[in-house]
Amino acid sequence: MSTVAHNTNRQNSACPRFRNPFDLADDEAYQRWRDAKLAAYPETAAELMVEIADPANPTEAERAAITRLCRKANMAIYVSRQEYPDPERIRRDLLAFAGAFELRRIEGHRSAKDDGIVAIEMASDKHRKGYIPYSNRPLSWHTDGYYNAPEDRIRSFILHCCRSAEQGGENGLLDPEIAYIRLRDKNPELITALMHEGAMTIPANHEDNGKVRPESIGPVYTVDTRSGALQMRYTARGRHIEWRDDPGTREAVAFIASLLAGEEQRIFRHTLTPGQGVICNNVLHSRTGFDGGSSSSAASDRLLCRIRYLDPIAGTRHLDESFQQQL
């Protein structure tokens, strides 16, 4: 045997084939991953919180704490005491914060400024008026970018609170992997239905300025071929959506709706306050309606900054060496 062949065999024996828990044909890998995930899963939103002294320069310990939570739950809530009298500085600091987790490829969103950051606020300008995120109305459950083309899939986002509402504006947060577990435990065929290439269709959107967002057709759940990570594309909207017309899809959609309606105990609910933010691998989220306040001052209005990335949070994907060691 040649030296090269000998070394290759030794490496193969030391590094066994990665067994993906999202492979429906490998129930053993799934059960091991499922049990480990649920055993270590946070129980309250408070357990997701990590205090950071300076968002622009998170310490090694702060980064490690956030990464650990994102590995466990695909999300973390950071808490900063930093004050920002200059509204532009928080935007610069958020980009630096994201860079600490190797988030760099920002989605080219229609409502973003040149830095890629979108202001989530009550808005009356023609580009945002009529869209629910820019109103004080409740925002139903969804993952971000569910209408995007596959090459522009949103893998992570940061949502930072600059000003909170006087009342309301509570976020619901649910890890897509928890929803996957509930669906697969109920019936693996529900996962098969949601992985169909035609499971969910978002019709084309024609805007007043003549621009058209093309029709988006694709699965709800996919497994990234490079990282082994589970990704979800979902919206609970009742209009302008078409579900594949077959029994499995109808049952799966109804089951997800029941989870989101309150049957799932691992939904986190939290109202962000100034200085707090969510960093996550595009988890399911919702928002209650809110009162924008009776004051005419702009400072009374709810304002969040959102950045959406085509990258996952570094160190949280399933082909990482440390993840393989858990299986």
C-alpha cells in the first residue's frame, strides 16, 4: 500500500461519514440529534439573553455565548447598554457586530439604505406604504425572504431595537428545527410533503412603479448541500399564497398553524427594548400590533433596524467538526 493510500484510509477511519439528522432515511441519526437538541434547549426567552458591552467590538466570551445559543436554538437575544445619540453610529456598529459572526453578504432589499440596513417603522412613503412590516398592525408568522429566489435565500438576520412602542410590539420566535421535530414526530410524510419543489408558491407582485417581483415557487424545508443545515421558507399569510393541492401538504400546513397558534411550548415571546436585538439563523417570527404613541415627536415611534444576510452565523452549521462529534 502506498503512503498516500495508507494516509487516506487512516483519515477516513478517523473521520466517519457525516450522518445528517435531516435525512429521512437515517432515523437513528435523527433520533440522536433530536434527543440532544431537546435536552439542551432553552426554556425561556431570558435564557437566550447575552449582555454585550460594545456592539461594535464583542468580546471573545460574548461571541462564544451568542454562538452557543445559536447552535442550540438558532437564535440569541443580545442586550447592550450602549447609548447612541448619533442615529448613524448604531448602523455602523451593527455592521461591525454582524462581521464578528462572519455575516457579510447583505441582501439587496428594496427598502434598505446604501449600507443595507432597513428601518422597520411606521412609514407613509410610497415604497413602504401598504406593507404590514411598516405599519403598527400585527405581523403574522414567517421566515424572512420567503418570496426570494433560491440564490437570494435569507440565512440569517439581525433585528435591533432603537425605540420601542409605548404598548405592544411583542415578537414571537420559533426555531424552525423545533417545528421540524414536531412535524417529523407526527408523521415523516409531512416533511416529505414540505420538501416538495412545488410545496409553496408566492405569486408575482406588481408594484405601482411598474416593478415586478417574480413568482416564487419552492419547498418549505430544504437541507443545504454544503453545510447540512436545515432551512425553512414559510409564511402564515392567508392571501397571495398558493399551497400544493395534495393531502400531505394540507395536513402539514394545518399542523404548522396549530403549533404557531399556541400548541408549541418552545415559542419564545419577548418585547425588545432599546439596546436589545435578535441575531438568528432566520427563525420563524411574528409581531403583535402596537400603539405608536400619541406624541407628535418622532422619538415616540417604534423603530427597529434590520439587516438580512445570505450567510449563516459562523460556527452554527451542521457540518462543523464539533457538530459531527455530537452525533
